[in-house]
Amino acid sequence: SGTQVTGTGGFPSDINASLSLLEIPHTEGIRVIGGRNCLFGSRPYQVALLRNGRIYCGGSLIAPKWVLTAAHCSKRISNVQVHLGDYNLRAKEGTEQIRRIRNFFVHPGYNLCPRDNDFMLLELDEPAQLNNYVNTINLATRCPSPGTRCSVSGWGTTKTPQRRFPAIMQCADVYSVSQDSCQESYWGKITENMLCAGVEQGGIGTCQGDSGGPLVCNGQLQGVVSWGKSVCALPGQPGVYANVCKAAQWVRSTIRRRLARSD
């Protein structure tokens, strides 16, 4: 799926995955462009948010009862089913756990334009049963240095601008981009609560359907798929992610307050 990319500009040639981000929230969410099928069970933190059986957004399991996703995925969020441990959305693997959303918390600094602080916490109705296929991921507390190799995953469209949604979770490797370079690509719209990642030559990245999903660097959750061009994975147009290192404190305090209230 996607475009096979040849290695240029110091990027490994095995990269043929692309994640594209939603410019306008769309009920079908975002998918990885230029990606490959993930290895089964390799992303136990990956969450699929489904509405009427179709991918709406992605997310990451950060605690047994908590999912971190994008604030722009909040539209009619109470109707969404949370799939944990899923791999092929059109088949039953026996590893899936399905939850409903008890509560959701949008970052108080969320601003639709620009899409600043694009974070939302979902409190699940029942905790996940952690195992090899369903597990949590730690939040990054340090912001990434430019050129860090990271991975993206999700069930967003594998074609752009046309749409083709895959059954199997797609994975791709991307690289973090300096804030200055990111600003140049997006005409000064990048705040400190955003980070860019992609590949120099394009052809790999997140796209419609991947929104809210994970950007993982050095085994930690570094970003949340947030936005980008309506045509995904263009050269010089990296994907934009909500910058988890800037929201870790809000995430922890929100969960703590909620736990204190329920005790």
C-alpha cells in the first residue's frame, strides 16, 4: 500500500509508510500513507476508535482505564467504541477488548485554529486487561531532538487524495523535524505544543483516519496525530503532531484528580 520510497537524504530505504493527518475532522479519521502491515501484536498500545464499525480516529492506551487521543476527535465521542488489541478491523483475532467511553476531557488550552494543544483524554467504562496484545505506553517527558527515528501506526487511508481504508493496522517510520524547519513548512502556524515528523522525500506519513494515533520515539509516546495538508505526505510537508512532552503534566493531573474523586 502507498508509495514505495527509495532512500534519499539519509533516510533508510525500507521506509515505505506514510501517515496523513486530517485538516478538517472527518468521520472516517486518518490513515498511514506509504506504510506496511504492522507485525501482529507489535503495537499493544494502539487504540482504534470506531463509529458504526468504521475507523474514526486512533489513540494510545496510557493507563488501564485511559486513552490519549486528539481533541479534534471529540465530535459525538460518546457514540464511539474503543477497540484495544485489534489488528484486522474486519476479522476477529481473539485479542480484541471493546470498551465504551465513560468520560472525556479536552485539554483546556485546545484551540481549533490553529489546532493548538490537540489533546483529549478518554476514561474507559472498564479497565483494560493488560497482556501481550493490550498494554500501555509511557508518555515522553522530554521533547525529541530533530532527526529522531519514530514510528506511526493506524488504520487511516493508504491513498491520498483518494480514500482507501485498510483492514490491517499500518506502520511507518518517520523522523522528527526541527521546530524552525516545521515553521517554514507551515508559514509560522506551529506552536511549542506541536511537533513535525515525516520523511524528507515525502510519500510516507499519517493521513485521514490516523488522527489521535501515536507517534512513538524511543519507546515512548512523543506525539498525537493532529493535522497536515489535505493531500498527505507531500515532500517538505511533514505531518503535525500534538507534542506530548508539553502535555504530560496535564495528563497526569487530570487522571489524578479523577482518581481522587472516585475513591
